[in-house]
Amino acid sequence: METAAYLLLIIVSATLSVFLIAAIIALVRVNQILGDMRRIAAKAEKIADKAEAVGEFFQKTAGPAAVAKLVSNVVESFSNSRHGKNKSHKEENET
């Protein structure tokens, strides 16, 4: 019976050591994947911040751009009316 107990002890010990090594390898791989995910999340946050900054820039410049377009249209309309160009004459030139 003593030989059978030693044989069983060797089998159980070998099985546990294999599972222990597999668990260590799995933990290392999971740690690497988590590191990659952290880097991806940091890059995504930087991109979101840049997109937010671009949105704020366009929001701030939308008002002045609209005013500039309005002034441009008024000046163009005034210069066209001053030179005697009316709307029907302008349409004939475009076609």
C-alpha cells in the first residue's frame, strides 16, 4: 500500500504543478491584455479630448463666421446695386 500512496502522491503533485504553471501563464497574459487595454483607453481619452476641443472651436467661431458672411452678403448686394446690376441681369450672366 505504501507504493500506491507514493504513486498517488506523485500523480497529484505533478497535476497540481501543471495547473499552477498554467495559472501563472494565464495571469501573465491577462496582465498584458489589461496593460494594452489601459493604453487603448488612454489614447481614446486623448482623441475624445481633441474632438471636444475641435467642437468648442467651431462653436466659438460659428457666430463670427455667420456675421462675416452676413457682412459679405450686404457688401456684395450693395456693390451690385451701386453698379446698376439687378438680380435679373445677374441671373442672365450666370447662365
